[in-house]
Amino acid sequence: MPKNRATKFVGREEELQQLHQLLQENDRVAIAAISGMGGVGKTELALQYANTHRETYQGGICWLLPKAADVGLQLVQFARIHLNLNPPEISPDFDLHAQLAYCWRRWREGEVLLILDDVAKYKEIKPYLPTSSSRFKVLMTTRAHFGQIPKLSLGVLQPEAALELLRTLIGAERVDEEIAQAESLCAWLGYLPLGLELVGRYLARKEDLSLEEMLRRLEKKRLEQPALVKSEDDMTAQLGVQAAFDLSWQELNNTDKQLACLLSLFAPAPIPWQLVELCLPDVDAEELEESRDDKLLNLHLLQRKEKGIYQLHPLLREFFQAKLTELDPPNPPYQGGDLKQAFATAMIAVAKNIPENATREQVTVISPAIPHLAEVANNLIQCVRDEDLIWAFVGNALFYNSQGLYDQAEPWYKQCLEVTKKRLGDEHPDVATSLNNLANLYDSQGRYADAEPLYLQALELRRRLLGDEHP
């Protein structure tokens, strides 16, 4: 087995118990799959489990790497070296499966744990697994989903466990001196164990580097920041964050990649699937679902939060956004426009349907779309057409204004006026509309001294642009 290299294993006590229960439940061969996105710590959990339960498996623990060589050959080799078994050589009358059957019958007494680390396709290893005795337990780590096989889906760490891991890597005093920055750092990394360990080890080597500066560097260079690029020799994981994600990226076809990159344009918030469909009105809904379910969800590149609601891990969002520039020219069914343009157009359509006086029911329906509309206004406004420019801001403002949340509506109206002037110039009808909207907000608050000059500016501008005889 790989050496146990974890400085301290935190936040997985419950998962270790669940894993042991899964492996003991089956009356024949218990197969438990630890599944999860790259960097979540699947191999480390399997390693910790094996070390914790050495006494349970008196028949031995066999650690295999399916991607390194044929699993059947690895098993026979293990039996020869570690169990002193000598199955007959392969011949026309005695094949590899016969060799394995020979080994299973003569394997050391006691329960046996077979660990297959990083399994890509279950059907490729299934023929080599034991089938005749419940004393053989098979544990697989994988980024894929294996149908009906019992599995333990591994998520990211809880915030407190993430902080504890950071403390073990750089010292409790250093974390507690900058506790707010430490919490922000853990959140930026999405509580991903690989990201936390890489950054923690980087900080441990740079004792004079503050957590605040580390966070600033990450925000500037994103996944290209050196701390996230290269692992250390004594880590269980031997890949940086991007390299770990790349393993799953390589399994996607161009259509899957397009969908992943589109999802990365949404805000780091839950994504209603109907908004995704709105972005791609010409795409068959079943084709979208196939990419979503068979690839992104299956490879743990996307999370299903609840019915119709999905979300990307923050670092995967960063990864997919970086991949936008590497995409091949869009293939069917993605022809007909840039993904950023498609996303912006869809969110503007949502904004235009936000009523001025929304009911409580309407607010509930609209709420999930608001973070994504704000994402367009703040980061993708260049993708919005001139004639729709104000809607990126007005939609957000109307949502808050109709609830009487004037303090939250005001910045949107102000931003609308500023951006409209900058792009369209001072002498444009939408500038007058922006002035008028801000005046309306102040008027509704009884701030008449603030409202009146804005109304007068709007009136004067409209007279000048549209003439005295315009409705």
C-alpha cells in the first residue's frame, strides 16, 4: 500500500464508519465505491480505512492500480509474491481466470480487503473479482458512477474541518491570528482537501507570507497560482488541482465540454436547470440531460442540490472558465453563438419579465435567477447588446425595489446610470430612463430633494432628444 503521508486526517470520521458498514453489509462480496470529484481525498480515505482496519483483514490487504496494468495479472502477481502461491502457467487449457480461481481457493485465511484505486470502468475489472466467498471485500475509488454498486459519495470538508486541516499544516497560532482570512481562504478553495493541503504546505514553506496575501495571490492568478499547481513528493495526491480536474475533462466530448463551460458562466450559486435550457433554446432537452447526467454528474463535475437545481464547485468553476478559451469551434447542437452571449441573452430575457410590483409568490420564483443576472451585470456586461444594456441592472433593481429593499435597489440604479453613460454617451434616451428610474426610487422613499433634480434632468434630456411633442 502507499505510505500514510497525511499530516493529520481530519473531518472524515463519519465516512470511515460508513465505509466499514458498507463493506460488512453484503452477504457475499461487498463492493463499496468511494466516488467524488478530483481532489476530494478518495485515495486518502481508502488508505486511512485500510490502516485503521488492518486487524479486521487477517487474510491480507491487496492494493491495486487498475490503470497501471491488467487487474487479473496484478492479482496473480500479488498472490505469487505475498502469499507464496504458484498457480500453473497460462496455457490453452488454463487461462488467467483459472489462475485467479486457483488463487482465490488458496488465499490466506481470514477476511480479505482488495482495494482498486482509481477505477475508470467497472466492467473492465469485474471479471477478475472474486465471486464465491463473503470474506473477500472489494473497495474501489473512482470518479465515475457504477450503477447499483453500493457507494460512499465523498464531498468536500465541512468549514470547521477545513480550518482544522489548515491548522495542522501551518500551525494553530498562525491560523487563529488571521482567522477571518483563514475562513475566506478555505471558502475560496471550496473546502477541497487537495486545494487546502497544497496551499497549506505552500504556506508552511513561506513562514512570512500572510494568509491575507496568500488569498490575494490566489484571487489574482486563480488556478495558475504556484501553490495549486504542483504537489509535494510526500503527499498522497501526486497532482495539482488543475491536473486532477484534467483527468475528468479528458473524458468529456466537445458537447459535454461546451455545457461545462456554459455552467461556469453562471454565478457561484445554485443553478436552476430551466435557466440552462433558456441559454440554449435550439438544443434538444434530452441531449442536454445526457451530457449533464451521463458525464458531468457521473464524473462528479457537477452537483445536484435538489430537483431541478445544480451547482459547480468553486474550483471547478474556475477550471471550466479557464477552459473556455481552449474549446473547439462549437459543434451541433451548440452552433449559433458564443456561450457568453447565449448566457447574457437568456438572463436579459429573465430581467425583462420581472414585474415592477412582484407578489411574494413571484419573488420566490424569481429569486434563484437573481445571482446569475447580477453575474451578467457585474462581469459579462460587454456581452449585452446596447438596446438591452439597462435591463441587466433594472432587473436586479426591480427585484429588490418591489420588496421595499430600497438600500439594495439603489446601487443597481446608480450602476445602471454610470454604465449607460459610459457606453452610450450622455445624450442617449436610456440615460434619461436611468435618471428617471433613480428618481422614482427616491420618490418612493420620500427623498424628494434627491428625486427632483433627477426628474428635471431626465425631462430636459428627453425634450432635447425626442422633441417637445413626444408622448
